[in-house]
Amino acid sequence: MAYDVIIKNGLVILNGGEVETDVAVKDGVIAAIGHDLGEAKEVIDAKGLIVSPGMVDAHVHITDPGGGFRDFWEGYVTGTKACAKGGVTSFMEMPLNQVPATVDKESLDIKYAAGKDKLHVDVASFGGVVPFNLDGGIQELDEDGVAAYKCFMATCGDRTIEGDFMNVDDYSLYEGMKQVAKTGKVLAIHAENAAITDRLGEIAYENGETTLKAYVETRPVFTEVEPIKRAITFAKETGCRIHICHIACPEGVAEVVKAQEEGVDVTCETCTHYLYFETDELDAIGPVVKCSPPIRDKKAQDGLWEYVANGGLDFVTSDHSPCTPDLKDKDNAFEAWGGISGVQNNVDVLFDEGVQKRDLSLTQFANIIATNPAKRYNLDRKGEIAIGKDADFVLIKPDSPYVLQAEDLEYYNKISPYIGREIGAQIERTILRGETIYSKEEGVSEEAMGVFIKK
């Protein structure tokens, strides 16, 4: 057989471990793995490179359409180009901060239309669970192809914007879980105690606090742990499959592990920034590194790495949540937008921090960036280098440090807390369904080859 592409001489991460071998692609699908595979129209020499499944980032915010309110935050073109440059070949798109929020068939179709001919990687969608879509919206989203659902237990959304997202109260969460359970899909949850964190923030602001350290103190660990336990209780009652997003503390992971041992269908993630930054450095960096849950101390970070290495944290995401520079450029941290732009630096930072600095195995690395999120959200063609899967790869050059500059970023707004940081690995090439969408030599392809994945 004449293949379309053969990737030769790389260290390939397979399910059973890494091996120096070749991978052949035909019609966008992995067709053969081994040596002496024959001829191909294109041969890519990956000698000295790690050949990993492309990242499946399970937590990305794209603000397209912006509805006249967020038009200049992050569109599909810039957001998916950043993914391509960063080794992310597919992602799960959150149902907010676009306007309208993705809460029913009409708003989901608006989103699909907004992304038409703009996607440089593949995109699966979250549908929202909000207090105002419990009368049929959840079912419409299921029928229109969402891969999973998302809700906020923390306060979110702008009530002055018609169609913006909204957090759930306990009843809405309970009823929403019952409805999601009937679809068989997963409900991903932002778990923070809204009443306590909101009031602690108000008190700190009224008392004249301005620092990121003070902001972190208004969102203590127990305000993550308590809603995680509450969500698990509701999941037990309703039979809903759940996933806890962006856990910033090991105590939260411990509750998920405990629930798993009790038979609850629950998983969890952390984010690259929780594994990289710590509280004591936040004020020196500034509001560009503000997020919620907040970045906690070194002890919490070490505890999260323990769960990455030994099990408990199922995958790592970016929670890419961009905004315009003016919303970050605040003297008072409490007034700044909470969200980090990070999707372009998932793979290189995690490879450096996990594999190169902490001896994470390559199989573990592939599991946390690709295999596990693809399995959890039933993206059955993604996440593994195996025959019959989509030919999605990221080729990584290890031990190749570089300093990230603002001009390296593909984002609409070139702001990121990783700017100026030395990262010890580089993305050499990203391949989507057998086609190179980024190479270090030629940059990001202008051809938008991505598609919406509908389930």
C-alpha cells in the first residue's frame, strides 16, 4: 500500500509504552505502525523527536461570537491557530464566554455557524446547564451534538448581557443533573462556594486589599472542597456522571478519589498553571496570572503533582480563558478579569515540568494530555496513537530550551503569564488527520482544516 504520510525514526508513545518505530497514515487515519512500512507521498523524519498523540485540551474558552460585547477577546481563527502551534489537535469548547451562551439548539447552531471555515483544529462542544434551560434546552443540546455539559457552582456571567451564562443554584444543579443523567453524557463542574467566596472578596475589597495574595486568601481551600463534596452527593442521588474542572488543591482531588472508591462515576482535572505557578510569585507577575480557583502555594502544587504521577488527577487542561488587555491592566487585582491565556503552552510546559524535571513517564504524559480526556468525553477517534484512530500528532523536541516572547503567541491578544519564561522543550510539528497544520520552519498553516465533532 502507498500511504499518504509516514513518520519515521521517532520515539512514538503507544498505549503500552514508547518505542522507536514508524507510523503510516492513509486518508487521515493511522493505518500501520512498525518498520519497513513501504512508500508514502510524504515522509517526515522524526529522528530525535517524541511523537505523541496530539493534545486533547478538555477546557478551552473561545469567545466567538462575541455578540458585540466580547468580539475582541479570542475568535476561532486565532484560538485554533494557537492550538496548532502548541500541539493541541482538538479541544472541548466551553459554553461561555461567547454571546449567546451555548444553552439550547439555537445558541449551539449560532456557535457552529460562527466557526464555519475558521477551525485550524477539531472542536467538540460543551452545552451549558443553567437555571433557565431546564425546560428542554438540555435535551436540545444532546440532540444537536454536544459531547458533554458544563455548569458553574461559582458566580459567573454578566446579568446586564442578555443571553450570558449563569451559575446554578442547588435546585438547578440537582434538576440539571437528573436531566443530564438521561443523556448518558458527563457534566463538568466549576466547583467553588459562590456565597462565601463572593462575600469574602467584597469584604477584602472594602477593606482596601489590592493584591493577588489577598485575592487568593478570599478563596480558601475549603471553598473548593465543600462544593466538590456537594456535587458528589448530588451525583450519587441522580446517577449523573460528573467531572470536576480545574482543581487547584490536593484536598479536592482526595474527595474525588474517595468518591471513586465508593463507586461514583466522577473524574477530575487540574490545569497547567496550577502545576507551574505558586502564590508567592503572583504579585510580581501581575493580574495576567489571576484565575479562579486561585493559584495556591507550593505545598498545594507539590500535592497536585503527586496525584498526576500516582493517579487521581485524570488529565490536565489549559482552561484557556482570554480577555482584552484592559481587563487585566488593573492596579487592584480584585478588579481584574480572572482567566489565563494558556492553550499554546500546554504541551511544551507540561513536557518540560513533568517529563524532563519530574521523571513522568511518556505514557503518563500522553494519558494526561490526550488519552484520558478523549476517553472521558467519548471522543473515540482521538487521544491515542493506534491503528484506526485519527492521525493527530504532536512532535516534541526535548531538551531544547527557549524563552517565550509575546510575538510568539497566536492569540488575538498577546498576553500570557508564560511570557519571559524559559521552557525546556519545543513543538516541532503538529499534525491533524495526517496534514501538517504547524511546523517550526513554516509556522501555522493558513488552511483551516478543523471540524466540529458532534456526538
